[in-house]
Amino acid sequence: MIRARSWRSLIVVLGMMWLLPVALVSQPISTHQTEADRIVYTVSLAGTRTHLVHVEMRLPSGEPARAVQLPVWNATYQIRDFAQYVNWVKAKTPNGNPLPLVHTDKTTWRIDGAQDGAIVEYEIFADEGGPYGAQLNAHHAFFNFAEILMYPVDSRAMGIDLVFTDLPQGWKMATPLESAGSGFQAANYDRLVDSPVEIGTFDEADFDEGGGHYRVVVDADKADYNLYKIVADLQKIVAAATAWMNDRPFQTYVFLYHFPRHRGGGGMEHAYATAIDLNPEALNNTLEVLDIVSAHEFFHLWNVKRIRPQSLEPIDYTKENYTRALWFSEGVTSTVEDIILSRAGLLKEHRYLQILGEQISYLEDSPARPLQSAEESSLDAWLERYSYYSQPQRSISYYNIGALLGIMLDLGMRENSQGHACLRDLFQWMNRNYAQQGKFFPDSQGVAQAADAVAHGDYSSFFRKYVSGVEEIPWDDFFRNVGLHVVRKKVSVAEVGFVAGRSFDQPAAVAQVDGGSEAEKAGLAIGDVLLEINGHEPGPDFERKLQQLHAGDTLKVRVRGENGERELHWKISTREEVEFELQDVENISAQQKASRAAWLKGECQSAGDARP
Ligand SMILES: [Zn+2]
């Protein structure tokens, strides 16, 4: 069932809040019995034209000397130093007397004399769009709170109240945070910052599925999407995923979408929500990309949010949490995303195998493949913002290799157990033994233990060879049981002569120029920023568009380098690549066909399927 949500009552509340004097609305919310031991944030949205967010943080009484910090990273495994946007910070007593405040490192401020509590005020610039950003403008506000809200170092576990003030008339809010009085509350800072908020004039629908309530929020041009179709697909996705996990660890889940015209896409997972940006071009005629990203982020509510590697906890907001487990937390999430879509009827066998072939080709054609393991690629995730690191000669993708390892592990477990155990059991086992017990799993070793437990085998060699090691994956050994084998084809692909990349907050830049190539002869240099490619700004899919060029085509680029802007042009040449395609084995048996059908649906015959 889909129904448009009525926001009238909330708008009335917000309108009233807007009219109240600031001193009144910034009082702690009175519904809590322990209000003395809560932190109260008041966030003003008055700066829609300047992108300046005014934050007031009220700390309860406690130690006289306190430190407050703004995270340097949040969820994306990239150091981003949000303190760069803090214009000023002040502190005072609850009575309004100024308190001494010292800036002790790039992201920390120390207050003295705060024994009776303190009010910390600051101004922060927020104009980065996208699911990993924080933005306030005349159109809307979207926040990942870790980017704008400081925390007291000695009380990150304290309960929190959050109030927004100065909302433009007619704006409404969508967030997975729990409502409380005229604002929201969270059990602690970690919970707070795992809850994005969209504030504006968005479109919304909601539906119930299997006892859970789902809200779908879209802030985009109405010409670019059909909410009814999106909801129809999401309903199938959440039904397939919760059934596959035999679990629904939430009452309400929120899907937040933006479809910006001039930016790339991406999704950010949260425990009770996801925020997803897609370029409208990706939504032309098909919801395939939206379905893939939505299924991926939705499955993250288990894998990484609840089934969580120990290395990511406790979160250190001041520096990197190094982890070797992203091949599992990200890559195998991609494996399951396709299983969910297949079960939901949104990904047919032919397309599934086509995507799988492309993934194998991508891995096998990566020059860094024999040099970097899946675990090392996870550990070095923090280097991905640098274009040199991101080129295929230097690093592999833990998404790509992890997705393939998830499939091989699934196929291996099926073969060893004669179809009785599979990846589904592994996830349900990890959900029961870690997530539901409030425990974190010991990274790759924990995955290996789970595989041993559910498939009653020894998976240590699999992990030694392919997870921590760089051995070639013998594809056909894994695919034989489901009647498939890999066919290698030599293909000629257009060779542009350079590699360019883009970190999420950087313009597209040249990371590598092939020696002796036409690009080098034309004068292209590493570090050149790509301003135009054949007369167009490099859009979010510029790499895909480059791949679509043909040998003999002329490529014209405008770049900005050390010595200003240049126009360059050269002819596209060709290069040989090996393409991998999955095909049926000869004389495929009924048994192989049955195994394949079960594999594509993520089904196995173990107890995990029978539980209610
Ligand atoms: Zn992910």
C-alpha cells in the first residue's frame, strides 16, 4: 500500500517554533527525566543564503575542564577534516559569562570553568551536496551530523536532544531520528551522527511491508522520477532482503533520494536509513541503477552496520579506523545486493551473468591484481582520495574483488555441503552470533569461522589464497557445479592513452599518462584537471563516456595545469584486452541447472531456510 503522508501537523509545529524567541526554543526538552545529563544541540538554519550553520551545544555540569571535537572523518573511510569549515567557536556559562577556550589541535577546543555546564557556540560553513555531505542552501538542508556537530570528548555516550530553529516557511523534515517534543533525540553521539536529515519541501511516500514501516523521501525535479515506480521496486527489495536474512531489526526505515543534474551518484548506509544521490541520466528508462544502489545500501543495515568488524569499533573520529574487512563489508554487500535483486525479480539470469562477466574482466584486467590482496585493498581505503593511488596500476577495488569473493565463497560452500549450506547461512549465522548479541566480528578471521561453522569445512586455505593472498582465482573450479565456465575473448578497445579519476570532493584529474601514447605526444600531463572533454564538462560518468570512444576518433580536451589552461587533441588508438564471459558448460546436467537456480536465488537447503 502506498499513501502520501500528511505533513500538516508537523508544519504547524515547525511554524510555531520559527516564531518563538531563540532563548525559549533552545531550552532543554522537558520530557526527559534525566535532562540534567543530556547534551542539547540547537541548530539554526537562518543562513540559507550564506551556507552558514549556527550551532549551540549545551553541556550539562561536570568536570571544569572539557574538550570538544569535530570529527575528521565520517563513514566514508576518508580523512576530510570538517573543522576546515568552522569559522569561530565561543564558550560561556549557562548564565552567559564567557569561558576561556583554547584551540588545542586542528579539530579540538578546550574549555575551562565548565563545572556548572557550558554553552558552546560556533559557526560552520556547509555547502557540500551528496549523501556524504552537509549542505544548507535556499533549496534545502541535508546533514550528516558528524560534519557539523561537535561532541564532548568525555561524554560521547551521553543522551542527546536536537532542535532546529529558523526553518524557512513550508520546510518539513525527514530523518530516522526519534522525535521528541519539538525536536529529536538520540541515545548517544554515534547514534545521532548515523542519522541523516533532509529538511525542505521534498516529495514523500510510505509503505508497510512484512511488519516494517518504510518512508521514501525524494528531493528532486518531479520531471526526473516516478515515485510510484520507485516505491514498487523498493517494496520488492525490502521484502526479498528481510526474508533472505529472516530478520528485520527495525520498526521504521527511511530511503532518502536526491537526483542532482550536475553531480555524480552514490549512496551512504545508515542503521535505519540510507541517503542516495543519482544523476537523472542514470534513471532514463530504467530503475536498474536505483535498484542496485538501494539494495546495496539496504543490505548494509545488516552488513557493516550491525554485522560489524571489530576494527571499526570504537569509532575514532580523530583518525583512521584501519580495517582489513572492507572486501567483506562492502564487496560481499554487493554480492548480496544482486542476490536480493534476483530474488525480487528485478535482475534476470542473463543480466546477472553479464554483470558477473564484467566484474571478472575488471579484476583480471587490473594490473595491480597480483600486487595487492583484498585485505590490503581494504586497509588502504584511506588512500582512495588520491588519484595516483586510485589508478589500476596501483590498487584494486575491494568492492570488485570482494563481490567476486562473496560469490566464490557461496559457490564453494554449496559444493562442499552438497547444496546444504550457502552464503545465506553465513550471514544468518553472523547475525545471530555477533549482531544480535551486540558483538563485533574479528574481521576476515570471523568470516572464515562463520563459513567453517555453517558449511562444516575448512575455509582457511580459501582465505589464505584469495583474501589475504593474491593467488589467481580458478573460476571454472567454482562455476562447474552450477554448469558455467569462463570464456576468454580478446577484444580491441579504444585507448585514450591516459587514466583520470575523481575523488568525491575533487574535480576530475589526470592520474597517469601512458608512455609513448598519443596523449603524451599531445602534451597531457599528470595532475592536469579536466575542464572539458569534446566540448562537455566531464560529468559523473566521464570515464564510461571515454570508454565508448572508437579508434580513430579525435579526442579534444581542455585542461588546467601548472601553467594555466590548454586545449589539446589527439587520435584514439586501440589496445588489446581480455574479456571474460560466462557460458553454459557442454552437456549441462539437470543437477547443474537446479544448483544454478538455487544459487541465483540465494537459496540453500539448510535449516536457515526453514526458520519462521
Ligand atoms: Zn557500500
